[in-house]
Amino acid sequence: MVLEMPALSPTMNQGNIAKWRKKEGDKIDVGDVLCEIETDKATLEFETLEEGFLAKILAPEGSKDVLVGQPIAITVEDLDEIKNLPADIPKGVEAKQDKSIQDLTHDVKHEGRSEKPNFSRISPSARLLISEYGLEPSSLKASGPRGTLLKGDVLAAIMSGGGPPGISESSQEKISGSTHTSQPTSHTPPQSATPLLDKDTHEDLPNTQIRKVIAKRLLESKQSTPHLYLSTDVILDPLLAFRNELKEQHNLKVSVNDIVIKAVALALRNVPEANAYWNNEKGEPSLCDSVDISIAVATDKGLMTPIIRNADQKTLSAISLEVKELAENARAGKLKPNEFQGGTFSISNLGMFPVDHFCAIINPPQACILAVGRGNKVVEPVVGSDESSGIEKPGVVTRMSLKLSADHRVFDGQLGGKFLSSLASNFSDIRRLLL
């Protein structure tokens, strides 16, 4: 049986093989974890549905961008059948690369040319240049490892005049300008050579599937969602005093972020119109049935947003324990799909860093994200202990900045102000969180 790369999330079209849990020849039972796959959301476990033995690993550990449906392993029912497998079974990743050669060879035959190319592999950029400039594959020589035709090989052939007559001089000049910008000429002093094309001056950092999806979704959000920004400051001293009281009198340790989650959840319950999203099919806002708070957690592979579901109905202690567990699983890449898919409102807290205030980008299809800055001590007029006199005196208070990024199709200024007013009330009268 040939095992193919599974689709472990709704948006997954390719993945990376992070780790193989089984070795070739190992016995596998139903439910055993074969390997760990890095998807566009998290690192998930791939469980087998059949008994047998792992005969051959086609996509080795560390394989990148393996397409969904591409073979990654072969299993057999009996251990003796492993000996009958042909020794020349191609590796899954190599088969993906060789497919470009097969497609190119098919194109050559289709055009009536029977010559075989002088290379066994081809890079995507080289294939694109061959197609764009109509080059003869048999005239190209590969310089890459294991007979791989590189982009530089194709560019060299174009510049040497090895291409077909269809290539115009302007096209060759265009290629020349892009490939020799860093080379000094008689008109350009060596000091003006472009350093960006020098391989010794930069390093390419490999991108994870998670970061690729984050980059794509954030770009789409800024391009397609009209962002409305609203900000306010809240006095943090009642929250800090309440937090110390819980620790000293009840031995309950909660973070400022835990209390912020609870305060936001109750504000959404009090202002249900704010707990909504834009329904593209209906062309109007749709209210959410539950208050599910997504919290931004930074990991080595990218930003994850695990969800505290029904946060308005949970106690501070329950929220604190759930946040710790979800954050730990997020950093370990062990979040389950139901733990990070969904959510009705996001919170991004940078209060642990020297960040006073910032504007966050909405995480579609949600309509809101709250950016929380650090608390700063400031001096401002406050009413003295004798409130009846109404005399204000200079005092030191701790202020914290809150900035709301909202989908303007769902939120207008009035709704945003109403939500922030309710949220600020929860901070000024912190015991409301216990009701």
C-alpha cells in the first residue's frame, strides 16, 4: 500500500516531513503515529489506519513542500514482502522534481523534437526560462548537483546566443542587465557593484509552512479588510491590586493577560454586536453564538492563535490554566485543529516588552483584534482621599494602552466606542469580573 501525503487541515496543499516516528521494517498497528507533518497551521501527527510493516520511506525526514497526494511511504502486510520491493523506487521528493523533467520531455515531443535533454533534473526557475524563451532543451548543459539544470545554466545559454532566433536582442539585453549588474564595467567603477546579488553578502532563511500562511493571510487582510482603529487608555492599578489580592489571600496566580481575556470576554457579552464577523455571502455582519477569544502566542515557527472558548463563562483560574496549557502546546507544535481554528475575537499582548502601543492586523474571518501595550507609571491629577472635597492632587498611576483594530464593515465609530467603554468599565471596577 502506498501512503500519500494527507491533508491534515482544510487549507493544506503541501507540508514538510518534520520527523519519522517509525523506521523501515518496523511493525505498525492501527492508530500508531508514523510521522510528524508540519502543515500550514501546526505540526500534526499522521496516524496509520492499517496494520502491517513500514517497508519504504519515500519522503525522508526534513523533506520540504511535499504536495498533498504525493507518495511518502510504502507499507506491506507481511515482513517478507519487503524483500520483494524493487530497489529503484524513487524517493517521493525526487519524484516531485523528476516530474518537471517528464513534463518538459512531453512538451519537447509534442513540438516534434525527439532530442533528449542533457540533464536529469530541472529547477523551477530554469523551467520557466526555457518555456518563456522557447529554448531547445538538448542544447542546455547542467552544472548543478546530480545533473540538475539551474537557472544560471539557462541564462548562460541565452547570453551566449544559444537560444532560438525568436529571442530578441532586447530580451538578451534584459537578461544581461539582470545577471551582470554586480559586475564592474569600464563605465561603472567597482565600488558601485550591487551587493544584493553577491551570494556572500546575504543568507536565505527557510520559511515554515506556518509563516507562509501567516504572510499570505495578513497581506489579504490588509488588502481586503477596511481597518478601523480606535484607542483608549485604562488605569491598571485596580487590576494589579486585585491580582496581588488573589495571590496573597487565595494563593491563585493569574497573569495580567488572563484578566484582560476575562475583561474582554465580558465586554463582548455586554455588547453582543461587537462579537460578530463580516459574512461575504450575505453581504452583512453576522453575530457569533459564543465568545471565543484567540490569544496570540509567539513560537519558533510563527505566530499561533489558540482559542479560549466560552471565555465569558469561565473563571479566572480556569482561563489561567487553559492559557498555560494552550501556550505550551503551541510552542511545542502540538495544538489540535479544534484548538486554533475558529475564534470570534483576538488579543495580541506585547506588555511584556518595552512596547507602549501598537496596531495589530485583523485575523480573518474575525472582525476585531485588541492590541495591548505595557503599563507605564505617569503623574496626573487624582482626587485625594477626601473625595467629598473634590480637590485634585498630583498622583502616580499606571496606565495601559489598548488599541482596537476593527473591520469597518462590521464596526462603526459608535459601536467601537460602546465596546471600549464597556471594556474600560471592567478595568475600573475589576470585581465585576467575578460576577
